Amino acid sequence: MEELLHISKFSLPIIALLGLYIAGQQYLVNKTKIRLELYDRRFDIYDSIFSIFDSMLNDGKVNEKTFFTFEKSCHEAKFLLPKKIHKEVNKAHSLVCKWKRLNRQLVAFEIKNLSSKGVDDVKNEMITVEEEIESFIEPMTASFATVLKFEQF
């Protein structure tokens, strides 16, 4: 009986230390999981911006699903990104809205089968917006790179 009491005196601290080690490991795993989820959500924002730019510049049109995903990402950016990068997202949103407005005008001209100075003005304005988008992609990517570094994990 005395041996059992002696063994239990040593086993309780060992079990407590083992429990403490397991709790510490769970803390580290959960901390990494949360950081990875934040990374994924931030990357989704970047990806939605890049996808809509790609659709606009290469296809000349944006489907509603892509636009909805982009809009949702812009709203999430306020909560998930630093202020500086959120401003970049707002600029992207502004460019997309300009492009979409101009694209609607062009479609309206095509439906009405009009060809006039107004169409040329809209096309020129659209080219200007597309050039702005093209010049915006690299700085935007550089900004996002500051929060999408995997070494931070």
C-alpha cells in the first residue's frame, strides 16, 4: 500500500506536466490555425480583385457572380486588412465601378445601334480606365504582399 502511495505522489505531477504540455501544443496549433484562416481570407480578397480585373481586361465583361464576390470581398477588407491596404481595395472598387458604368453605356449604345461621338468618348474613357487598372495591379500586388507573407506564420 505504501508503494502505491509513493508511486501516486510521482505520477500526479507527471500527469499535470503532460496535461500542461498538451494544452500548450493545442494553443500553438489553434494560434496557427487562426493565422492561416486570416491569410486565406486576405488572399481571397486579393484573388477576387485580380479575378475581376482579369475578366474586365481580357474578356471585356464581368459576370454577376464575379462582381458579387468582388463586392463581398471589398466589404470584408475593411475588417481584415490594415488601413493602407484597405485604401488600395477602395481604389480597386472605384476603378471597377467606373469600368462597369462605362461598359453599361457601351452596351446601351450597341442595343440602340448608335454610332456617334458619344460612343467614341465612352470608348476612350474606358481605355483610360483600363490603363489605370493595368498600372494599378503591380502596386496593389506589392501592398498585398506585405500581409500575404507566409513567413509570418
